[in-house]
Amino acid sequence: MVLPLSLIQSAIDHPMLVELKNGETYNGNLVKCDTWMNIFLKDVICTSKDGDQFWRIPECFVRGNTIKYLRIPDEVIDLVKDEPVKRHQNFKTVRGRGGARVGNRPQPQAKKPKQGGGGGGRGGKTKN
């Protein structure tokens, strides 16, 4: 399984076409991409919405939420590493904050609630 950001990260230093939601296109070499899909390109040719004007720009930053689609070369797909797949295969050994139960591990027994407070939290102590 190839995730979009890993595909874009593997396209660094390769040519790419970026079309924006407003119709402009940017052709250039990918320098950097972050997790919000913000893209930094170099040696860019910008084409206007109607396609009759062109600009050569040495470098360009494109905000991720303005991107309509990206076109990358087919050779980049071969370069994509299986890093996300490997990470998901090893999820049994790594437990984060959620502590998800995996496989046939025994489920922990629920603790009985304490009577009368004293354990902190809301409510305080009760008098009998």
C-alpha cells in the first residue's frame, strides 16, 4: 500500500506538475513537501488559467490546500519504499497512548470502583 505523502516524498528532485484549484499549473522539480502537502518547487514554469501566459520562476511555494492534483513521473512509483507497510506489520510490538489490544492477548480485568472517594478526583470523601 502506497500512501500519498510517501509517494510525494519519494518524488523529491524529480519533475512534477501541480495544478491548482484556480486553474494555474506549475511545472518544476520538487524540493520539499511537508505533512500538509505544502510543496516547494525549483526551476518552475507557471502557466495561467487560460494557458496563454507563461512565467519562469526560480523557486515557488504552493500551499497544500490550494492543490487540485499532482502529476509525477511513472519512475517515481518504482522508487517508493514500503516503509508504511513495514510500520503496520510491526504494530504488535509498539504500543502508543491508546494501548490497543492486539491478537489473543488476555484482556485486563476491570478494577472495582472504590467506595467513599479518597482516591482524589471529583466528589471528595463521603461520611457514613
